[in-house]
Amino acid sequence: MIKIRLQRKGRIRRPIYHIVVADSRSPRDGRIIEQVGRYDGVTEKKETTINEERISYWLDNGAKATDAVEKILRHEGFLYKRHLQMWGKSEEEITTALEEWRAAREAKASTEVTRKEQVRATLIAEEKEVKKQIEQKASAAAEMAQEAEKAAETEIAEATENDVSEESAPEEPGAEVKTGVEADVEATVEVSTEDAPSEEDAVVAEETTSSNAEAEVEEKAEKSSEAASEEAESTTTEDATPAEQAEKTSDEAEEQSVKSSADMTAKEAADHIAATSLEDLEGFVADGEERKTVLAAWEAKKEA
């Protein structure tokens, strides 16, 4: 049986096909009877040439076109023209009908949205939605940081007022300010001196009192140093500037805001999945994730 079929030419991943007439029993690249056209759908030219006279001859003599060749002939309008000829139309009528058919096909192609354009529009819409959510979270974090900064300024102002009030407390004129340790030592020495019945007892009492006073002085000095260190630590924490506290709060909010794929764009989420180990990605992909780019990256990561 004679068939009109395609014969592959060209090179790897850039094929060009010849439309040939050959025996159905011969291999694809085997012996042919005649070449009646050429189809190029890959290169920059993307042209199709057919020999209508020879194709009509072989079809009239019993040759059968394959599905691929029939699709090419239908796209070029050859089959429509052949039907018009079989219906007995004149050349002018056939030309007019073909022109109307081609105009209708071009208008339909210009208004038809391809699958590639649909996918692109979907990705753009997803990117806009994710960016909008990120901006909302960033504005919320900035408001929290401002509130924290105001609270820190209020605390600093209150602490400053308290310090000023303590420093401005009135003192007795001519009074000598003594530390608590010195006052305790003097009181202990005075009591020991008043209660001394004799010189020998006074000597013994004085030695005992001095030793006790020294022990108390050492104990109170240690307590004073510990209290001073604790106060210094608390003061260091409280004296942190509002900018530092705001920056810390902003960093913490930012760390908390980026914990799932919903907080990133599709490209950023895919890059994060590719650059992170599978154990660290636990819980990263949100349950309601619908973006095809992120899901494809996640499936590829699990299969790797």
C-alpha cells in the first residue's frame, strides 16, 4: 500500500520533515518513491511547502495520507480546496472561499489565549498576592517596633525622673554622710566601750569587738559588691537605646514572618527549598500551597 508520510531529517532536537510518498512496508529512512513537500516547525523559518499537484495525483491513485500529513494538509487549506474542487466550484469561488477561511483562522488565533500565556498570568497573579501579604506583615512588624520603641522611651523617662527625685532629697546642714558599714562599726565600738567594767575586760571586749566588726565589715562588703554587680547588669539592660530595642524587635518579627512558603514569592520559596536540606524544610511548605512552582520544587526535593 502506498502512503504519504513524514520522513525525519535535520539533527538532534531540531528535526525537519520531508513529506514523501513511499511503500508502507519500507522503513522510515528507507527507499521512497517521491518527495512531495517539506515541513519545518522548529527552526526560525517555520515554513511548510507542499506540491499540491503531485499530492492530488497520488491521492487520486489510491495513496493514503498518515494522520500527521493529513493534519498538515488541513492546516495549509489543501483538503478544503480539494473538497471545493470536488463540489465543482470555479477557481474564483475557490480563491474567495480560501481567503475567507484564512482570515477567520487568523482572527481566531489572535483572540485565543494559549496555555503558556494562561500559566504566565497565573504565576504573575500569585507573585502579586504573595508580595501583598509580605508587605502587610512588614507593616505590622514596623508598627510593633514603633510601639516597643515608645514603651522603651517611656520607661527611660520614668527611670530618669526617679533618679532625679532621689538625688534632690534634702540633707541636714553640717551632717556627715556615713556608709552603713562605718555606722555599724562605730555603734558596736561604742556599746562595747560603755559596757566595759574594767581595763582587762575592756581590752578583751575591744579585741572581740574589733574581730566581730571586721567580720561584719567583710560580710557586708561582699553583699554590697554582689548588689552592685546585679544593679549594673539590670542598668545595662534597661539603658539599651530605643533604636537597639526596636531593631531587635524588628529582627525577631522578621524571623517569625519567614517560616513558611506562604511568606515568600514562588521563586524565593523554590530557591529556599533547593538550597535547604530536607530535614530543615519540615513544615516549610504550607498546607494550602497551590503554586505550581513551589510544589514542583518540593516534589523534586523529596525525590532527590
